Amino acid sequence: MLVEDSPMYPPTRPSFALAPATLVAAALSLVTASAQAAGFTDIHPSGATTDNTYAYGVSADGNTAVGYSSIYSYLGSACFFDAAGLHDLGQGAGSYATGVSANGSIIVGTKSVGGLDQAFKFLGGTTTLLGDLGGGTSNALAISGNGQVIVGHSFDGTAEVAFKWTSGGMTAISTAPSGLYQDARATGVSYDGGVIVGWLTDSYSQIRAFRYTGTTLEVLPGQIGQGTFVFGVSANGNVIVGGLLDSVGYQYAFKYTEADGFVSLGFLYANQPTEAHAANANGSVIVGMGYAPGSGNQHAFKYQDGVMTDLGTLLGGTYSNATGVSADGTVIVGTSTVTGGYSHAFVYANDVMLDANEWMRSINGANSVLSMASSLSALPMEGAHHRPLMSYDSMGKQSQAWATGDFGASSRQSDSHVTTGEIGASTTFGNMVAGLAAGHGSQNQDLIYGGSAHVAGNYILGEIDARLPGTQGILSAVVLAGNWQANTYRGYTTGSGTQFSSGSTGLSSQSLRLRYDGPALRLMNRWEASPFASFTVMRTTADAYAETGGSFPAHFDAQAHTSQEARLGLTTKYILGTDTSLLLTGEWIHRFDATTATLTGNDVLHGALPFSAAGLPVTRDQARVGVDVDHKLNTDTLLNFSVHAASNGQSPDFSAALSIRRAF
């Protein structure tokens, strides 16, 4: 049952590099919802939608994964992943990284030099070529945990030969005895470099597993079948893992120890091929790949305590492959397909991680803390200050004081309730009015998966209006600055159910609105109309913060976003009587920023699960209508009430404002 697309088929490059060929041929089939929910963190950059990334190994501490990506080169180039995200190693097109030291400081792999493969070591920004055994090519496949020994294979002019590289140079380890061994590859090495494992072709053209210790290469005893491929060894050198094709054609993952010999790990699904690719420090956790139900489907697995567990795939994928595991067995890396057939590197930790975008879904877009700060800042501008101060009756006095309350509610883009209240005063200088106000606001927002958010804080607002000579039009500028505190209770689904993590961060916002209200045009009897246009720019920022509680609390990097919007509208006014006026407003709102801010950060508990969840698209155009009633309670006191309704967008679905103004 050996399949040529399988990593057990002898490749020139690392076995798992052949995964894309399998993916192209794989037929679509259903993947269980539990498998998809339980699994991976997609560490592929969210904006690179038509590129592929692959993870081939992980450091013992679980903090650095290595592989290659097509993001930096059409042909792919070596890269590594850490808490800060994805990084190109600068090795050029056609390069790939296959091994990393225990602490993540040294990375090994293969690059193209003059059109030929050459093994390299990357340390501290410096690349060292390891040379070859005389045939011009070499490939590095693994590095010892202490970083002292690198292994792989090199062409010596006749055949591929397994090598060991140390500071003293490259040494062939598969030429004895009497040249019986051909086309050998060293694929794994223990932490101290004392045990090297791999596979070779013997004199009967059978593929056999070997172990090299000291200066002795030993073909492992007890191999019966058509081929045995070794892919890794535990850090202590005691457990060797790979895949074996037995004499009747069954392909299964194995582990080999001195005491027990070859032991089958069994099948992920009945009689379907499996193979093991890596083991943790003591060999108690083994990872690899096996065939799953459905034509061509292959899934990553974890083997522990005698049980092989299907890890599933990323959302929309049919293929996954586990290629590395941390020393303690809690962090697994590999590659999975996603919707559309692209390949993404993943990190799987503690059996409960999920796709990064899904992990962040409850607090992205309109539910992000920046969007909440924007809503709080916008409400006074759309409520008590949705029209110029100069448009209110001065009641024959030079100055006014006011107290207002605003309320907004939304249920379409977000499920939120916003309230603000302020006190302020204004005075008149000839054809100008200047006002200053201080206020407090709060927002309560329900989040998906049962989470919630509360944002509250204070703001100051300044406004200056000028009546333009000759036209009676009004030019106004409003500035608002707010400081807010956000407390979030974020829900997310995991393999063990819904989890919650809590966080708190400081927010700030600064807004500027420039507006022009045209002169009033008499329509008929008591009706008059005035067109208006405005432009608003708003800057919101959030401090970096870390969550607590739950299976996977996140650390969020500092965020910032600038939004711009323009409005065109018409206000019509009807004089109901000596003391009462009715105003009807209609406006069209256009947003110039296309998406909300990107969320970046990493998992708090591991520091090895970086995420970059792209901001969600905003609704670019929105219609809004409103009704105002101005009513004089007495000669010096004006009561204003307004209500507004809006189509789907940033402005609240429904909002209302109530103010009382006293002239003095």
C-alpha cells in the first residue's frame, strides 16, 4: 500500500515536502465538526490568501517552528515562526528549513547555490554553508538539541550518502562495510548528537532503518517487510520513529527501542497507512500522519499512552501532517490545507487550540475594543452635537449652559448599548459661538460564545461655529478627546468546549469634525431647508494587554486605527408655533477606511502561538434619518429631543438625545 505521494516514498528533499502533490490530488470530503473545532492554530499570515506555508519542525521549548513559505518567493523560501510571527531567513528561492536547535537559536536547511542544493546553518543572522562530500550537493535534515551536530545526506559522486557535520566539517557515515549501503539519508539526531538515525538501501535494494553511534552504523535488527523509513529520534536517543511497510503490504507507524525492537503504533483508521515523523524528548509522545476516511484524506495524529488520536485539519482542509513536537509533547507543528486548497503551517497545543481567526472572531471587527471606543466617541457627535451650537435658539442671550444625555443601541453589526452624558457652556463673540463640554460615556456589548465587553470613560469636547458674512451659512469645527477603559470577557470554542478569558486595557480617541451648513432656504409657509456637508477623522488607540483565565488567554499588541467619513445631508425645519420647532434630517454617510484594525499578539501560556487576525470589512455607505423637537419651556430655557434611525453600519441602529439649555 505504499503510495508515492506519501512521505514513506524515498524523496530527494525532506519526505514531508511532497505533501503538496498529495493535496492537489485529494478529493473533497466531509471532516467532522469536532475535529475541526478541536485542532490547530493557523500561523499562516492572514493577508497572504494565495500563498502556502509549511512547518517542518519545532524547537524543544516549543517557541520556534521552521519550514518554508511561498510568501517571499514564488518557488518558496526558508522561514521560521515565533511569537512575533513569520520571518524569512533570506536564503532565496527554493530554500527550506528543516531543523532547529532546542532553544531555537540555530536553524538548518537547504538552499540553492548555483542551481545545486547546499546544506546550510543559520545562526544570529549569519548563514554557513556546510559543504558536500564531493558530488556537489547536500541537504541538511536535522540538528541536535545542543546545536553541535547536523545530519542529512550528500551526493558523493556515486550515491546519496548520510552525513554528520560538526565544527570539524562533514563526515560520511554510511559507506561501510564494504560499500554495501547505498542512497542513505540521516534524518534524525539525539539532543547530544550521540545517536543518529535514518534509512538506507541495502544490497538487496531493500530500504532499511539504521542507527549510528560513535563510529558504528548499525542496521536495526528485526526488520521484516518491504521497506522501513526512519524520520526521527527522541532527544534521549532511546526511541526511533518512522514508517514500515510489512511483508503483506500494510504500512504503519512504528517506534523502535533497544528493549522492545519494532513496535507498531497501529492505524488511525482500520488498515489505513500511518507513519510517524517525530518524537518528544523521552519518546512518550509521537506525531505523524495517517489516512482518514474519504478518498485521499490524510490527517495528523498524536500517539500517547497507546492511543493514536486524529488531530483533524484546519477549517476547510482535507489534509494535515504533524512533523515536529516540543520536548514536553504539548506543542505540535505541521501543515494543513484550508478552504481553497492552500497549505498553512499550524501549531497544535494542549489539544484545544483553534484557527487564529476563529480564536479572535468574538472580538474582531465591530466587536473590537477600538470599534467600541469609536462608538463612544461618535455618539455625542451624532447626538447632542449632531447640529451646530449656533443652530439652537440663543433666546436673546449671549451665553448658554446645557446638560445632555445620549443613548444608542445596535443589534445588526453588534449587540450593544451606548450612553453618554455631558455638561457644557457656550458664549457668543460677534458672528462666532464657542463652547466647551465635559462628559462621561459607557458601552455594554454582548459578544458571541457568551462573552461580553464593557467600556467606560470620560471625554472633553470643544466646538467653535462661525456664521459666514453675506451667506448666513455656518462653518463649524468640533473636537473630542476621550480616555476609556475596556474590560472584556472573551469567549471562544475549543476541543473541550467554550472557554473564557478576561482582559482590561486603556483606550484613547481623538476626533475632529469640520462641517458646513448652508443658508436656510424658505420652501413654503413655515418650512425651510438647509443642506450640510461634513468630514470627520477619528484616531483610536488601545494599549497592549494580556488576558487571564481560560485555556488560551491572549496577549494583544498595542493597536491603532484612523477612520475617515464624509456626510451629505439636508435639514428641513417647520415652525409649529411660537415656542416649538420641528426639524427633519436625512443624511448619507460614506466611510473611507475599508477595514477595522488588524489584531496581533500571541498566546499567553506558550508565547509560541502568534496570530495576526485581519480586520473585518466596514460598511462603507450608510443612510441615517432623524427628527428633532425644540421647545421653549420659558423665556430662557430650551428643551431639545431628537431621535435617529440608521441603516446597517457604524452609526447606531437607533439613537436618541435629550438636552436642556439655559440662556444667561
